[in-house]
Amino acid sequence: MSELSATPKSTLIGCDENELLHYLHDRYTANHIYTYVGSILIAVNPHQQADNLSVYEQIKDYQQSRDIMPHIFIVGDKAYHDMIKKNQSIIILGELGAGKTETSKCVLQYLTESYSGGNDLMKERFIKCNLLLEAFGNAKTIHNNSSRFGKIFEVHFNNEYQIVGGILSYYLFEKSRVCVQTKGEENYHIFYHLCVNAPEDIRNTLQLSSPHNFYYLNHEDYNFTSKQLRNPRPDNITDFIKYDRIMDCIDISQQDKFNIYNTLALILHLGNINFENDPKSTQYECKIISMSEQALTITAKLLNVNIDDLRNALTTKISMINKTVISCPLTVLEAQTVRDKLAKTIYARLFNQIVDFVNKSISFNSSTSYISIHDTIGFEYVHIGSFEQFCINYYNEKIHKFRNDHLVKNEILCEEEDRILNKLGFTNTEECINLFEAPITGCFYLLDEESKLPEPTSAHFTNEVYSKNKGHAKLKRPQILRSVTTTRKVPDNHDFLIKHFSGDVSYSTTQFIEKNIDILPYSLITLIHLFFFMYVPFF
């Protein structure tokens, strides 16, 4: 055994940041991606399959040797044996692209391989459910294939401590990605599989073609006529068949599968509906452009609604004044916002239904104990963040505080008292958390108050944040380089910078109010009610 691998797990308690990084680098160079710091396991993402073995082969190798080398399987094994006394949680933390989802899959696969009690069907469903969730909830980002939601997987056991089923819950699902992606990133995988890899009869029925022909999949150099995908994906026809068969495995009916594909297609066609100013109007009202008429027709058909009703719902809004219903025309920007809200609402409901299908496939009658695996959504360090990054990074501040308060501090106090805390340089996140959630002065409180105003604006909200938090150590005005301001689309008075534990992030507040309210117009709610009703219990 090498000197590195023989190092006791308690050795690193009390080391400073430089010592820890140097030690991790040495182990990584020696092909050891796991390292203990007390009871915490640090995993350095190798961006490849470790040891050139499949997870299944690694599990069998570990079960035969019971190697004491640091490994995620040991964490799973310890959680299982401690669960006999008390329910356990495994919390997997890390920034975006750190490999949290792969680590959670390794833990889950270890538990199902080791303690399924011979229930091969349940074991298979646990693994395949994860793959299905990746298709609908993962996307290519500038880092890697990233989960765009956080999830908690509870693995439940009977009185003989064998797996009987599970419960999946999720949070902070990034539904805005359906309509907008950062340059160099993509939409959710399932859209590309459907457009490129689905059998021809399905694509013909749903009138699908190359991803390059759909606005939600191709924001750069978008046009309606190109038939070629500029950057063909390496996927092949077997990928779509794989996900189709996974749905069979978890008992999704043929009709429900078609409903899923129908819903994905209508979102894509909906995104191709665009608007222009109506030259006959003097009130800046808009109309659907002639090139979008085909997309409008297809969307109405897939939604099973009247085409004129859909047209009116996308280009007008209904207001109630003195108990009188008044229809008001929308501007181009307002119509685009309504269209995108509809697309995001439908996909969010679809994802929720996929989770329901997963939970039904691994349901159980009773259990005596469980292990919950928390695949957290990582901190997002971006040049300019929006409301999604704002919420995600607030969540990470809370998780960071929990880790410090309930894991690291408690363990160190038992070992060497609190004299080590200063050496470790713990970041106090209380100030930053208060900036988000404090009554009267917190950003969330101020945002809710702004949203209640008759005419809320992002500029007024931003000014209120600065006004109520003068001199706050964690709040700064962004310093925008002169060379950058010429290409910025966001005015400086719509920004603020927060000094997070993991780094400084500037946020553009231009869409905070819309995303915080996030309610469909009444005209669309009544229009699509029939669509949702048709697919009950699908939706």
C-alpha cells in the first residue's frame, strides 16, 4: 500500500487550505480520486471512468476485497450499517460540474447491488429511473453534462434491511432553459433525441425535423427553412430506443409515452411562433408573423384547441375592470413573454409527471428505515446571473452553513476544540443569508413587495435593495469594464453584486419580477385547461 493510501483519515483534520490542496493534487496524480477529511469524503472529478472499470465491476471488486482505501462505496456501506440504528442521509456537495450526480449514482448502484434482496426488477428500475431523469432534466453546459435540478432519493428498507422501494423528490428545476440557453449550452437532452433519433413515423406524426429548425433548440443564426443541423450530435438511433424501453420498464403505457412525445413536440412548435408589430395598429399591438402560421397551426393541433383561440390568447390579455372583462392587445415583447411562460409551464408539468411515473415504479407498501441521497444543485459562478442563479446560490449559502454548523464544526469540536476553526478559515455565511432572507430588508422580501405594486420595475427593486442595505458587507455595485459596457444589454442600475462564500457574482434583475410572479395569463389558463384535462392523470 502506498504512503498516500495508507494515510489515516483523521490526518487531514486541522490542515490549512494549501496543505489540503497539495495533498489532493498528489493523490489525484497517483490516480486516487477519493480522500477522507474526518468523516467527509472528498472526490476529485476525473472526467472519465475511474480504474477503467464499470461501476458494477468496481462494486464486485470492493465486495470481494473490502478495501479500506477511501471510496464512495465505503460511505454507502457505513450509511447502511448505521441505518440499522437511525435513518441516514448522504449529502453530496460541490460546484457546478464537480461530478455530484455521477457520485450519487455510484452510491445508489452500490446500495441496490448489495442490498436488493434478490429483487432484480426493483434494482433495475432504480438504475434506469436515473437515466430517464437525466434525459429530461440534464443538459449540456459549458462544464459538462449537468443536472439542472436538485434531487433527494430516499432508498427504503424492510425489517430485514433489504430494499423495498424508494421515493424521489426534486427542487429548483431550471424550467427557463426550455426557452433560453447560454451561448455554448443546450436545451434538455430529450428534445434532441426526439428530433434526431426518434423513428421516422413518430417524427412525421409530430411534424419534427432537425433541431436547427426550432428556435428553442437553436438561438444562434435561427431560420425556419434550413434542413441541416450545423453541429450534428454524436447520438444514434439506439439512444431514443433506450429511453423508450426505459419507459416500458417502469410501466409507462404506450398512450402515456405518446402523450410525452406529443407534449415535447408542441413545446418546440410553440417556440417557432413569432410576432411583429401590426402596421394597422396605433397602439403598439402585435400580430403573429406570416412565417409562423404553420407553427401556430401545428401547435393548436397538438394542444387540441381552436387556432383562433390560441392566436388571441398569445396576442391579447384579459383584464377585469369594474366587473367588466376587457381584452387588451399585447406588444411584441409581451407576446414573446407569454409564449415562453406557456412553454415553461407545460415542460415543468411534464417533468413533474415523469417524477410521478418514477415514484410509482419504485413504490412500496411499508418500510422500517431509509437512506436519503441528496444530489444537491451546485453553486453557479457566472459572469452575470439571473433569478435562477440567484435562488441556486442562496440555496448553496444555506447548505454551506449547514455543513459548517452540523458536520465540520461538530466533528472538529470533538477532536481538538474550536482553536482549529480560525486556522481552517471558516466562512461565516450568516451575513450573506440575511441579505437574502431577512424581513423588511432581505432581497426576497423586497422582491415580493415590488411584485405587489401596480407597476413594478426591476430598476426600483434594485434601488430598494441598495437603499435598505446600505453598507452591507456582502452587497456591492458591480464594476463593469468600459470595454464590456458597449455590448451589455442590461443597464447598470439593474445590477447588484453579492459576495458569496464561493466567489463574487453579479446579478441582472431585469427579469426577477416576471420570474418571481411566473403566472400564466388568464386567457391561456382557460385555453389550455382542456389540454391538461385530457391527459389527467397524465398532467
